[in-house]
Amino acid sequence: MSNWQNLQPRSFLEASARDRALGLVDEGSFTELAGPFDRVTSPHLELLGDAVAFDDGIVTGIGRIGKTPVFVISQEGKFIGGSVGEIGGAKMVNTIKLAIEFHDDLVAKHPDLTDEEKPVVVISFETGGVRLHEANAGLLAHAEVMDQLQKARGKVPVIAVIGSKVGGFGGMGFVAAATDAIIMSEFGRLGLTGPEVIEQEMGKEEFDASDRALVYRTTGGRHKYIMGDANFLVQDSIEAFRKQVVELAPLPVSDFEAMRRIGSPETVEKQLRLVALAAEMQPQDAVDVWAKAGNENAAGLLDVPFAEFMSTVKRLAV
Amino acid sequence: MEMQESMMGRGREAIDMIVDPESFQENTVGAQSFDDPEFGPGAVVGTATLDGKTTTIIASDGNAFNEKFPVVYAGIIGMEEGYKMAQAVYASIAADAEKPLEEKRALVLIVDTPGNGPGKVEEIFGMNKATAAYQLALAEARLKGHAIIAMVIGRAISGAFLCHGLQADSIVSLDANYGTMIHVMPLTSVSRIIKKPLEVLEEISKDNAVFAAGPRFFYSLGGVGLIVDHVDGMRPAIIDRVAEVQKAKAEGKQDTLGPWGRGALGAERGGRVERPKVMALMNEEFAAVAGQYAPAR
């Protein structure tokens, strides 16, 4: 079996950023841009006497799924928690920008371009956001990513895949929320303020960060799926994530627009109904919200097997 | 530089210092009115005239407390606040949808916010969506031709600055003599977390702006376009910036503005020189393989 075939059944959670990128697109189709052989490293880490990574902790490139060009951004949590600095941030920004420009070129050249021939962007999140060693540059890069996401609207669909333990937090929690469609595994986590930060700022009574079950109930894939914040929930394997991306890639951009949770006055109205529910319920725990959604076995929802969860879970509707 | 009384927590006063006298109408933007005083009290939204022109104003109220969401106080942007700000932006876009570019109203963001709502309920319901929704709305307004100017008067901290400020076309900041704070984290906290002595970080930050706190460092990174050293300078600076931004948009020079324009400014000012290099490398590498990824015809 080829390396690509070997990758498919592997745990997405345990895979490296590069293996995730390679495995998500068609076999042998991935070209890395500003890859490790280019050795573009952070001078800011070097100045501090810290170790650098030849890819600055992020894999960027282009592959293919069927007829669809797929621009991939894959963050590596093992390098300083997948944090975003000047170079990694620039790689992320420019990958989306290249996808938009490629789209515009193709549309100009081929008036008959089909939906499945149009590029998409896939971002695998494994980051807490800004890299403190170069915090200001990282912060400014986040704003650039948001700008590119808005520029991609109506042209290039952006799909978030979140199946890593670090997940997407901090400023990258905004970025993930701003994509068109979100695919998570139950081990992926998504949020803004990480559990440790809430505990530090608001106290252990507000949030006990050492309570792993609480952390997953609040930020994990199953919860985000119930809330509608994740559009799709898949098993923890590269092939399961790939299968979902394969289904999405050829869809017209209007279908992606319909999957958005935010990004229009109408979606903001809908989110405000959720916020009103939060104010009314004042939930002590995510389980309260699952029960409100109509799940009779709310307390046991994290423990039921994946297939049973998917076939029985009721998602929150407002 | 003479120290001045801080503007922190004084967003409402700043509005009066900036806009035409007595012109601020709170809670009305275009066709949208915000009638419920308990809805997102930490966000101040409304319409004023600035040099005679209709302008949307979005600020934080440092003295408001959101009874429904107790982590929201002192200018923190909570879920209601984020969506309320987004609604004010969408209402601005809708009000001028049929107008030509030069008549689209400007938006002025008055920035003094310490963060986003850091609570359990916020995480359960998705605080990240509220702030992202506001950022996307601002980016849309900017790309549709509205001039957006951010005026930093106090705290512009990390994710809250991303949310309320960093999507603007142009950012003006009061200088450090007003105690203006622009950072992800104070250097003392950075020192603790990345385990480097404070003295070492202070020494490095003299020549390298990427992690130090304050408006001057953000200026050299291109993150702040212009610094003013007196509150009297805010109004004329904003009026000028609106005119400059509108001119650039009329000339199709959108790329000199906003987050992307700040990238170029950061390189020009020597604070962010690696960014353009890695982007150029990627462009070159992609150009070499692009043909393989184009559809067969």
C-alpha cells in the first residue's frame, strides 16, 4: 500500500499537520508551497534563542479532489501549540489570496468553468491563536485572514476541518467561525477563550479547566454539532474527514453560503435568538442546552457510541 | 511628551469630541433602531454628522454592565455587544446600498475595549461567532466602499482589537501619553508565559516591534497608520483620514487600505519585513505548478 493509502484509516487527531494535508486531497496531488525545504523560519524566535521550524508550524499548498483545485492550510500543534506568527500568518493569508486569484484567472479564461472546477480552501485548525513570541505580527495576520475570508465570499468556498486536540481557539476561533462550513470530529475543539484562560480570569467556580469532561461538553465536536456551530460531525480518521470534504468540494458557492452560521444580517438575527435563549436559560452546563434541544438522554450524550449519537441526537433549533 | 488625563472608559466623551456638536443620535443607524436599553449595553451605536456628513459611530461603554451576561463590563465586548455592532454595520451598508461610492457613509470606531466575554455561557453559545460576525460585517462594508476609521483612545487589547479596530481601513491612535494600550498581552505576562526574563524582552523590543506593547510599536508594524498626541487632534485627523480613504477607494486603490494595506505599511516601516518575502516565494512556487491544477480543456 502507498503512503497515502496507509494514511487514510489513521486517526486525524494523532496525525501530523502534513499527513492531514496529504491525506485530505487526492493521492499524489499535493504540492507544498513554502515547505520545509525552503527553510523559511521565524527570525523572532531565533532572536529569543528558541527553536525554529522549517515550515514555521504550518503546512500550506495545493492539491486536487477530483476536478477541484484544493488549497490546503494545515496547522501543526506540536510546534508552539500551532501558534500564528509573522511567517505562519503570512502563509495562511497568502494561500487564501492565491486561491481567490486562481479562481478569478480561471473564470476569466474559461467562461464555462463548472462548480466542481472552481477552487476551494480547506483549513485544518490546530492552534490557540497568536504566538506570543511575535504577538503583534501574529495579531495583524489574523486581521488579514479575516479580510481574505470576506474577499473569498461568493467565489471560493472555505471549509474548516477541526479534529485536533488543540482545536481552534483565540483569534483563530474567530477565523474558524468565519469560514463557510465546519467539519469536526468529536475530539476537535472550538471556542474563543480557552478553559485555562477562563479559569484564570473568572475563577474555578466559573470554569474548572482540569475537568476534561466539562471541557469537551463546552467546546468539543459533539456539543458544537448540537449547537449548529459545526455543520458536520465525522469519525476520527483522515478518510472520514476526506469523505466529507469530497462531498462538499464540487458544490456551488450558493450551497456554501447557505451553510454559514454568520456573515449576513439574517444569520445575525438567528444568532441573536440563540443569545436570547442563553440569557433566558442561564445554563450552568452545556447539558442543559442539549436537554432544551429535546435530547432525553442529555447527560449521557457524550458517552453513547458515535453511530448511535449521530442517529439519535437532536440539534438545537431556534 | 507631557502626560495627559487618560481617555480610558470615556468612549462617550470621545464621541462628543470627534463629531459635529450635538449631532450624535444614539441607537439609530439607517432604518435600524436599537430600542431595548438592556440589549448589548456595552456597545454604543448611532449616527452623527462629521464635518457635515452622515457617519456611523460604534464605541464601547466602559461603564456599562450587562445584567444578563455578568462577564460583560468595563468595555468588554460580549455576545449581544458583538451582534449589536454587526447590526449597526449592516444597517449602514443597507442605508447606502444604492448610493455612489463617494456618498457611502463613513464608519468611525472608537476603540477602548479590554477583551471579549470570557465566560462559560459565552463558550457554550459561541462567543467566537459574535466577534467574527462583527469583523465580517466590517470587512464587507469596507470592501463595498464605506470608509472605516478606527480611533484608539484607550485599550485595544488582543482579540477585542481584532474585533473592533483591525478591520478598519485606517487606524489612528492617541499616543502613549494618554496611557493608550495596544497589545496582545503586557510584556510582563509574555515574559512569564514564554519563560524569558523581562529585561531580555525589553532589550530586544528596542529594535524589534513584534511583541512589545504600545502604539509606537504598532506604528512601526503598520498596525497603526497615524498617531496623534492630543485629544484635540482626533477630530481633524479622522476627517482627513476619511477623505484620504475615500479618495483611495475612488481611485481603485483598495489594496493600500485595511489589513492588507497595513501589511505593506509594516514592510515600509521596517517592522514586518518577513511577511512579503514568504508571500513572494509562495507566489513564485505556485506560478510554476498552477497549470497542473487548471482544468483540462
